[in-house]
Amino acid sequence: MLFYQNFVHIFNLKMQQSYLEIDGAMGEGGGQVLRTALALSICTGKAFRINQIRAGRKKPGLQRQHLTAVRAARDISGAQLEGDEIGSTTLTFVPNGLWSGNYHFAIGTAGSTTLVLQTVLYPLLLAEGESRLSLTGGTHNIHAPPYDFLVQVFLPILNRMGPQVTVSLDRYGFYPTGGGQLTVHITPTPKLSGISLMERGKIIAHQARALITRIPEHVALRELERVAKKLKWSEDCLHHCPLSRDQGQGNVLLLEVQSEHITEIFTGFAQRGVRAEAVADGAIKMAKNYLAAEVPVGEYLADQLLLPLALAGEGEFMTLAPSRHTLTNIEVIQMFLSVHITQTQLRRDAWRIGARQN
């Protein structure tokens, strides 16, 4: 009996030593630390323990969206969990494989479906079989890539790297009601290929779309008027897009810039107490900064491209100055993968981010 107890004690000590210890308060201290850790834990088979989850947020710890991501990661990997409950600031995650298949992940709130997808997408890109996912919650959320960004900006680049991923929007979901749904089909690849995005090329087209439902129509029209005034875009580039009333309540302004080699989208979301002109100004500022810098990859797309480039072990892109969010993501990635990610300033508003195997 004593021998067995000693064996268990030694085994537990070894297991504890094998965990990657992650400080959830590192860098910008948000949910991306957790999502990246979950995705790469499954890809590499490395267990981890994270403390101070989302310590940099007003409501730290796991919220419904993050808990859904954790349990989605568990479902595709057979992982053992400790700390998977609302408000938990500590989580232990021990993956046990990777299974493709058909999954349904319901957030139960207006939490972002695209961020939950971000957690399980990268492992499923490398699975042995195809996967089909149904995700319900928010599809157009502030501080998260909306559906339009996913299908028009990110996925065309990702699909150049080997896999084939398609996403369809079954129903819009805005904060605070939610109720949106995405359907995702993933055809994996044995290995991701690197990609180079160092040139934007000529601007081919641009357009502004103001999606709106169950909010006074003048809000969308004022947003578009602001775009016309500040970006000097012609009337035929401005699109007022009312949605049916059964799509919930919400408004988002989408500024799309299509160039020879890439498409970018900049967003502004209606918020209670924020004037339509201020919503538009936020998106306009991002678009202006992007256009002036003459880089192909915008700030938020840079975050999205880090994981596939790191998993490929090679690749590069030119972007704006790396955000704190991007730098935090790089730090987490390098905890799991033997990959060197560099950030090199090329000119005042242009940086090269590159990945190569160590």
C-alpha cells in the first residue's frame, strides 16, 4: 500500500512538472491567451495550467463564451479539465487526442461564435477527417471578428495554406440578444503551407455596408453619410442593408477595401449612448490608417494569421505596428511551438512579422 501511495505521489509530481504554466495576466491579459493555449495544447499534446484568466478585464475569469470554448476544446480532444466553471480564474487542461466529426457548440448568450471557432479551428485543420460545426451565439460582436471578416478576409488566406474551410451564416446574432448561428465545414490538410503577404497591390474596389435591424433607419444612413464625407467614397459604394426584424436587434458598419492581393474589413458597432457618427468615425480611422500605411495586413488580421503561420513553421506578412494583443499572442505561441517569430520595423508605419522553425 505504501509503495502504491509513493508511486502515485511520484506520478502526480511528474504530471505537475509536465504542465506548461501560463500566467493569464500576461500582456493584454484577455481571453486570447486562453484560446491560443487551448488550440495549441491540442495541436501539440502539451497539457497546461493557466492562472489569473482574463485578469486584465472588468469581469475576470471564465465567462459563458470562454467556458464554451474550453468545453469545445475538450470535446474535440477528450481532454481532462479542472476549473471549467463560470468565474473560474484557474484552469488545467490535459488533451488526449484529436477527433474530427460533427459538433454543435451553443454559447447560450450573445458571446462570439467566431472566437469559439478560433479555439477549435486550428486543431481541426490538422485532423484526419472532415468536420462540420454548428455554433450558436453572437455573429457580430464588438471586440471580435464578425462573420463578414471571417469569410471575406481571413478564410481566403487560410485556404491558400492547404485546408478548405467554408462558413455560412444561418442567422445574425447581435449583442445582447444573440441567437445567431454559423455552420462551418472543415476539410483538413496534412500540413499547413507557409504564405507571404508582403504586398497589397492596387486598390480594386471599396464599399461601405450598414447592417441594421430593429434600430431606427436614420442610424445607418448617418453612418454612411459620415463615410461619404470623411473617406470621399461615392454614393454607389454606400449600401444601406436593413435586415428582417426576426434577426434580433443590432447595427454594424462594415468598410471593405479590396486590393489585388488581399481584402480588409474595418468595423464599427452600434452601442447604447454612442452616436452613429462616432460609430462610423472609429471604423473610418482604422481604414484611413490602413490605407495610409500601404501594408496588406491590418491590425486584427495580423492576430488571426499568427497561429496558422506558426503551425506551418514558415511565412511572413507586412502589417501595421504590432498591437499589445499581437505581442501577447506571439508570447503564448512560442511557449508551445519551436518556432521563432520576428517583428521587424521596415518604415514608420510598416512592420514585417515572420515565422520560421527553430
